[in-house]
Amino acid sequence: MTQGVGTEALFHGHDDLDFRRVAHIFLRTWPFIRPAMRHLVIFILISVVIALFSATLLFIITALMNGGIVGGKPLGQLHVLIYGLDPTVYVDVEELDPDARRSLRWLVILTTIPLVAVVAGGGIGLYYYSVWIFQGINQRMRVSLIDRLQAQSLTYHATARTGDAIYRVYQDSAMVTQIIRAIFLEPLMFSGRFLFAVAIVAAFDPLLAVILAAATIPILFLGRVFSSPLRRAFRVARERNSRLTSWIQESVLGVRVVKATRSEALRERSFREYSLSAFEAAFRSRSMLIVLGILAFGANGLAVLVTQSMAAMWSNVEASTFARNILLGFGFAIWNLGSFSAATGRIGDGLGSINALISLWGRAQDMAVGLGRVYEVLDLKPEINDAPDAMPMPSFGDAVRFRDVSFAYLSGRQVLTGINLEARPGTVTAIVGPTGSGKSTMMSLLLRLADPDTGSIEIDGIDLRTLQIDSLRSQIALATQENILFSDTVLENIRYAVPGATRTAVIEAAKVACADEFIEGLPNGFDTSLGERATKLSSGQRQRIVIARAVIKDAPILILDEPTAALDAETELRVLDSLKAWGSGRCIFLITHRLSTIRRADTVAYLQDGRVGEIGTHDTLMARTDGAYRRFVSLETTDSTTETESTSG
Amino acid sequence: MAEIVSSERITSRETFRLLGRSLRFVWPYRRQIGVKLALTLIGLAIVLFLPWPLKVLIDHVVMGLPVGSSPTPYPPYVSWFVDLLVGLTPFEIVWVIIAISLLGIVLVGAFGGGVARDYASGGLSEGLDTATQSENQANESGSRVSGLLGLFEFRYQLRITHRINHGLRTLLFGRLMAWPLTRYSDASVGDAVYRTMYDTPAISRVCYDILVLPIANLFVIATVIWTTAHSFSAVPTITLVACLAAPMVLLSTFLMTGVTRRRSLASRAAGAVTTATVEEGMSNVVAIQGLGASQRQRTAFAADSQESFKRFRSYIVMVLLLIVVQSLVTVGLVFYVFFDICEAIIVGRMSPGDFTVVYAYFVQLVGNLSGLGSMWFNLQNNVAGMRRVYDVVDAPVDADLQGDDAIERLRRGIELDSVSYRYPDGTHAVREVNLEGKVGEVIAFVGATGAGKSTLAYLLAGFVHPQTGSVRFDDVDTRRMSVDCLRAQVAFVFQEAFLFDDTVENNIRMSAPSSSHDDVVEAARVASALEFIEGLPQGFDTRLGRMGGTLSVGQKQRLAIARGLVGGAPVLVLDEPTASLDPETENAFVGALETGRRDRLLFIIAHRLSTIRRADRIYFMDEGRVVESGSHNELMSLPNGAYRTFVELQLGGAT
């Protein structure tokens, strides 16, 4: 379970997020929000203006409509002021006469038009504006995630699962767009509305306001009780979904093997299992969220019910309102249909806000979990970093040296031990050895895909760790045994690392790699699109494209990690001759098994169990009777045909 | 990076066809969906009852009118309740209403005229693009009420949704696994994830939209219209406007569907491209770091992601536009009716409480009408996803290209009779190949890179099917054999080893799940993998990371070979798996294959002479044709033979 343990621990490490951690996670979004702060402030200001404007208009309309027209009760001074009404007809009367009530209808319509225009128009505009702002924030976060993942060393990528990465970037970082709403905008808005409601209702009757405020106590209590189980449930749901995504991805990636081994049913069975468990987790978490909402509404509804009934009774006896002198202006000096509607409307709005706030809190638990998972990636320090005083790599001229280099991917599984090696420009160094002897790892260290545990690698006497990684890698070209192509055209694949390269340069590089012939035979030549994983090409063809990609980089150091393994002998010879002609003055490292290739090297380093067993030219090493290298070579040649054996000396 | 696959326009006819298919797919769940519908209707009936107690409160408590003196008649479904209140004092009426409201809170979490009303929605916060919103769709559930009924309805529907989606996901995954290998050259992994995870919920969503939503909406609309006609006949315009609202709301939505649909499609496609870019970047992280191309990868991702967001915004614009049109229609209607209602109240033909009921009912009416109107709109939105799902379901799978005959274990051998194969893009990979292999023989395919050796090997295992000619196992054409039977005969080891994130043992055992631990160990021994496996921390129980984790290519390759050996299949195809083995290991391995040789037909593609020489017969290929065949010695004795030239070149290089 070695590899597994790392990731699993990562997933289950923080089942219990406490409030501090949640707050911390929320705070962590700040760097991504900050660039959008100006827009957010504008957004809030416009929202507040619209909210106040519409609340005031609504109050005026309620008095007109419910109090005046429907209830026939007199209006307040405010209406006289705004609409220029005759106070003797509309205010200082016991009941409004029918004609006065009829005439008020136009005022309602007149006032509703700006209300609808502002609320609908402004609301829609604001929504689009917020989508735009939040997408920008989300984009920053996604890109930063990709950056971080790309910068992780191979040790991390050896254990992490690709599907998990996708899931994090997609589902989890999207939570950022909600987080600002959840922790900032909406609590602000909802608490504002609630307090506004309490203040207004207090003016009608302080007892109502007390009940309204008391309703928050059980709701806050519910929020507290539910938070932790909700977070746990959401975390499980997300992890299971992530596992399912990984499973699909891996299955499709390895579909050839799945078919060849007839394990479709097996893959499907596990898929079924994972899918069910993912749904089960979703069911649990979402049901819990619903229960929270329902309980909160129960407390809420009770308060509405009590206050509404009290207001109805007061209206029945036409009791006077508490702050009658203030409310007089609106026509709400005594309890009647108008004041009943206005007060219950506010109570409903206030408690509705609290309700929305609690359901938001429930959903915020999910966001906290989502963001927590994002930060698990973001918090990983890239193990390979530029030193603070890293310098650009000077142009290469003297030598590449490995000094006592030791390395292990996982402690206890030593891959390289005490490697010493020197390579100079204009030479080809072959690194030879049995499978698993650490040849490729040596080259990974040269590229600083990982750092040696002890010892150092130096270029022209400078330790790699003091160089800027980008400048180091720009001086090294690499062609690997796993020939990875991208779903793009041949042209783009070749100039992948050198996006500015001209077409001529690409064709030139293809020639060096002996790839030009078959490329020109493709349907669209260099512009042929390869599709994901370039399955249309044979391995040999892919290898040559990979070699061309290394060539075009025109770097002083070239690493060929068994790039010719899939080439037949004839093609390999041509490629090697061509490479050697091109590579004069460069320092070439060659990892290979083929004798034909090894023999062309200036130096052969024979690796065995992570140590340099023997080093020298092919001839010197062959001269050692009983040498490990000699034994290695003789194995390769003894089963060659007897008739050609004589020529092999 | 990858290009965005924009599908052509979906016609309305195609939409209906897709809907029909989706309905057939959920047909097995008809009973559950029926229950869901019943629950919804019960909830709605209660919701429609709720404004009436509020009217009672306003008329008889707030306004103090005596019960029974209302100018408008109560509908029959309310009058039984009002009859209970005759003769009660306002104070007593309040208590009755409190009691009934308490019941409402517990049962449906609602009372009053729309202000104090809750509904159950389990939706989680979603991101602002289609992929994350699909996550909520996969968990589609909800109720128009809350309380106990709402909770029950929510949980019930969530279960159905999960069952439907689970079935569909599994179906899709199974189809993906059964696709012929050639389909994969163009299909991308990111796309597969997207279709399975994010596109499938479209179907369950659509089914609720078709089966539950319209009936629920029509129920509300009908009740509202009937009630206004019955109780508010004093003001005929109320009913008239209620009837007029329908065509206006529906028409406004209909006009906008085409554009919306196209934008939704584009938005989803862009999302898939972004996923693919992430996936490619992560899978190839070594290459990208090694090439120093991290910056380039980042730029590509940022661009793809930006594009996906942009398309989503353009989709949002359409949705918002629709909302504007509908609210304008609604406001117009409300104004029109408002005038007449006020008049009726002033002259006493209606009571103030009626105003509350009419208002609540109009809110319900417009809500349900726009629900009905946007039904078409939502269908369009989901058609894109549905089509992407059915694309997968409809694509022929391996089994469609083959029969279902079974043969016993291969006894005699395999014969290829003038077999030709062309890739979908027209490239001829294999031409007119005749070949014979008997059990007990070792056959080698030799030739230059790109000569068609791998394709020929694929033909043996039925990964691809010949356009002309036939492949026969013991005289049975492979096209008549079932996929399972054919693959059971052939163990295939690929050029590039692929390992799953599982234990070493399970990786080896894949083709023969029932094999014992000893079988696995034996296969590992033959593949020269035993030694390094035993050096792993947990030996055979070591879990490999993503794609083999820290194993070297050679180690992975040996595990892949062990995997090919473990089932003891009569035919073993080794497609150059030894290329990354050092000669010592390869020799040991090829030597080890001698055991059990008599019961096995071995095809091997190799470049190493030492390996090729062991073959009983060599087929030398050039440009898809077999140009020479025979034993090594026979072919070497042909003067100027193609094989001989090839070998001499190889040895000349080697020495």
C-alpha cells in the first residue's frame, strides 16, 4: 500500500473540520478574490441601492393598495408629499370615498412601473455582472491549480491520480464562485434585510420584534448541530465521486488491456459499486441538508404564525401601533389591513432571510469541503523550487558531472547509489544496464524532475540546485522511451517546446529524426491532426516525432532515453547517423540496450543496481575478461547467427 | 489544444426522437414516477388551499366582517372549512387558523398566501459552467412543499433519480468499454468522463420534465382557472386574463429555443475540451516538465477554460432574456386585472381577502405557465446532453460486429485467408495477407516500422475486423465467434505496458480472475518479474500508483507479460513487449516460454534476432503485405531476399 497510503491519508486526514479551519479556508480565497474586489464593491453598492429603493417603493405601494384601495383607510403625509394629493380627501378622513379609492389605482401603477423596471432590469444586469466576476475568480483559481500540479515533482505524480486532479480543478474550484456569496455577499444581504425587518416591525410593535429576534435562537442552534455531520457527509460524497471519475478515466486509458484480458465485466462491476456508493453518499448528504432546512423552517414558521395572528387580532380591534407618530406618514398609525400587510410582509421577509441564511450555511459546509480539497493541492509546496538566489544557466561549455549522487523515490527503495560520471560536449555517453538499474532516473535528476538525496549534479561546476529550473530545462532536450504525443497536429507536436519555431525549422528537425518521409505521406502532411494519444501512428513513427521534438529545441545537452527501441534496425541506423552528424559539439546522453547504438558512444557507463559498475569505452570494457559489461554484451551477441559471429569481433 | 467538436443543429424531429428514447429508458421506473407525481399533486393541492385561511383571517378578523357575509362564494374545496367557522368570534377564528397552520407547518411546511412558504430543494451550490451544474442534475430532486411530505417526496425522488442515473452511467460505461478499439483513435478520455458523469443526468431530468412537470403544472393552471371562474365570476376579466396568459407565456418561450439550444451545446463542448486539456496535461506531466513546456500547458488550459466560461455566459444571456420577456408579459397581465379587482372591492362585489387569494393564485398561475413554457426550453437545454449520451449508446460495440458462436479451446490453429484491413481514415494497414499458425508453433512477424505487424496482430484478437478475407480459428470465422470466446483464446501483450491502480497481484490476474496465487506467482516467474516483485514493500500486494507509479518501463512491461501468461490462453500474442527489456531479461523470458510451448500458439513481433530465430515460421512484412515467409534458415538462403537484407542490416549495425 505504499503508494496508496499517501493519497488516502490526504483524503481522510481532516474529517473534522472545525469552525476555525472553515474560516481559514474561506480566508484563503482572498488572493483570488482581491483582483475582483473593485467589481465586487461596485456590485454591492448597486445591490444596496436597488434594495433600499425597492423596499421604500414597496412600503408606499402597500399603503396605497392594501390600506387605501382595498381597505379604504386614509393614507399618510408621505403620499400627500410625493403625489401631491389633497390631504382633506386622502388623509384627514375616517374612510376614503370610492372615487378617491379608484383614483389611487393609477398611482399604484405609476409607482409599480419604476419598481419593476429597476428590480427586473437591475437584477438581471447584476446577475450577469456577478457571473462575469465570479467566473474571473474561478479562472484564476483553476489556472493556479494547474500551475501547481504541473510544478509538482515526479514523486507526487507517481502517487496522485489524474482523475482526482480533474475533479479537484473542476468541481472543487468552482466553489470559489459561491464562496464569496456564501461568506460575504449573502450574509451581508440577509442580515441586512433581517435587521431592517426587526427595526420596521419594532415600530409597529416591539413585542413582534422580540418574537422575530427570538426565532433566530433555535435556528442558530440547528446550524451549529448540523455543521459537522454535514461537512463529513459532503466530504465523503465528493471523495466517492472523485474515485468514480478516476475509475472511468483509468478504464478508458487502459481500454486495450481491458479488452485483451476480457475484464470489461470486472471493470463494470467495480464501476457499478463505485457509482452506487457515490450516489449513496450524495443521498445521505443531501437528505441531511433537507432535514436542516425543514427544521429551520419549522422554527421560523412558528414565529411567523404567532406574529401574524397577533397582528390580525390587533387589526380586528384597530389598536394603535407603537411608533404611531413615525408610521403616521405612511398611514399606518393604527392596525388595519394596510399596517397588517406591511408588518406581516416585513416579518415574512426577515424570517425568509434567516431561512435563506441557514440553508446557505448548510451549503457552505459543502463548499468548505470542496475548497479544503483544492487547498490540499495548492498547499503542496513544489518539492523542486528555484532557490531564492537561483541564477540563469550560463551557456554550457565544460562538462556535466554527477558527484556521489544517491536517490530514492520512496525511502527504503534506493534507486541510485553513489553515482559518479562526467560528460563533455562533443561526446556521446551511453548509459547501459539491465532493466530497472536506474538509467532513466539518472536522467530525471539531470532535468531536476527530482533532486538527489545526497551528492550533487553540476554543469560547468555549478550545482543544478542553484540554477533556475526553466533556464536549466531550456538547455536540455529530451526524447523518452514513452513517446508522448499531444492531440494536435504533427507540426505543433514537433514544436511543442519551442512554440515560435518556423515551419522550415520543424521540417528540418523532422529530417534529422528521419521522420520527414512518413510525415509527408500522412493525409495532411505536417498538418495532420494526431488525435488523443496519436494511435494512428506506429510506435516507431511516434518515436521519430518525439526525437524531432528534442532536435528542434537545439539545446546543448540531449538526452535520448531509449528513443529508438521501437525502431527497426535499418531505421535506427539512419536515425543515429543523422543524429550524430547533427549533434557534434553537443553533449549527448544515450540510454539504450542495443549494441549497435552503444558501440557508437564515446563513453559507456554500465549501471548495475543503481551503481556505476564499470565505465570506459566499449573496447576497454570489452577487454576486461569477466567484466560485467562484457558478460552483458556477450549475452546479446551469442545468440546471433553463428555465420555472422566471426564478423562481430 | 484539442479542437472543439461543435455538432450541427439538432432538428425538432430529432429532439422528439431523443425524447422518445429517453422515455423508453425510464419506462421501467414508471410506477415510481407515478408515485412521485401523486406526491407532487397532493403537495400542490395543499398549496392551493393555503391562501383561503389567509383570506378568512383578513376578511373576518382584520376587517371584522361576519363569517358567511362574503360577497364571493367559496369554492367547494374550501367551503367545508369555512362552514366550521360560522358563528365563531374573531378570537376563536384565529385559534382555529393557528391550529390548522401548525398542522400545515408540520405536514407541508407552509401556510398563508405564498409569503411563509418553504420548499424542499437539495441542490448544492454550483459553479458557473455546465459541468458542475450537471452534478446537481445527477441528484435532481425536489418538492413544491416542505415539512414531512416535502421530506418524503424529496427522498423518494432522489432515490429514483439515483437509480435511473446509476443505470444509465453503468450502461454508458459498459458501452465505452465495449467499443471497438478503432473508435478510440478519435475519442478522447476527457470526453468519456464528461459523457458518463455530466451528460447522463440530462435524461432523468428530461423525464421529470415530460412526465411530472406538465401534469403538475396543468393541474395548478386548471384549478386556478376553474376557481376564478367559480368564485370570482363577479369580475370576468380575472378568468379571461388567466386564460390569456397561457398562450402569451408559451409563445414567448417557444420563439427563443433554437438559439438557446445551440448555445448550450457549444457550452458543453467547450467544457469537455477543458477537461481533456487538464487530463492530457496531468497524464503527460513528465514530458511536459522535461520539455520545459509547463508555461505552454498553462496557457492552453487558461484559454480553453476562458472559452468555456465565455460560452456559458452567452448561454446565460439567452436565459436572462427569456426571463425578461416573461416578466414583462406577467406585469402587463397583472396591471390589467388589478384595475377591475380594485373596482370590484370598492363597490363591494369582492372582499379585501379575495384580493389576497387572487394575488396568490396569479403567482401560482404565472409560475406554472412559465414552468410549462420553459419545459420546452429545458428540454432543448438537455437535448444536447441526451444526444451525446445516445451517441455512445448507438455506436456499434465489439459484440455487434461478431456472432455468438463459441469454440472449445483452440486445438488446431489459426488461418488468415487473404485478409485486408483499412483504417477508417483510408490508410491500408494490411493487404491480402495469407497466414497459418498451428498450436505448438512460434510465429514471428518481422518488418520495418509501420509495415503493419501490429495491425495484423490486432486482427488475430478481433480488436479490428478485416474488410475482406477472413480470420479462422479451427475453421470458425472469428466474426461468427462471440467476443468473449475469441478473447478467451487470445492473450495479448501490448507494446506499451499499461497498469491499473491496483495491487500487483490483481494487475497480473486480470484476464483470469479465478486463477490462484500460485498461478500468478508462476506467471510472474516466467515473465522474469518475480524477483523485483518480491523486492517491493508488500510484494504481490503492493498497490501500484497511477499508471504503474514508480516502476520502470521494463518492470511494467514484465508485469504486462505476466498478465498475458496467467490465463494460459492457447494463443499468445506478444506485440514487441520485449523492446524495453535488456537482452539478458529477454533471453531468460523467451527461454522460459519454451515450457508449455506444445499447447500454445505464440505470435511474436520482435526486432531482436535472438528472439526471431526461435520462430518456426517468420512472416516478413512490407507495406502491409507478407513478402516472404518461412523459417529463418529458409529465408536467409534466399539470395537478395528482403528478410536477408533486413537481417544483414541489423547485424551489420550490431557488430
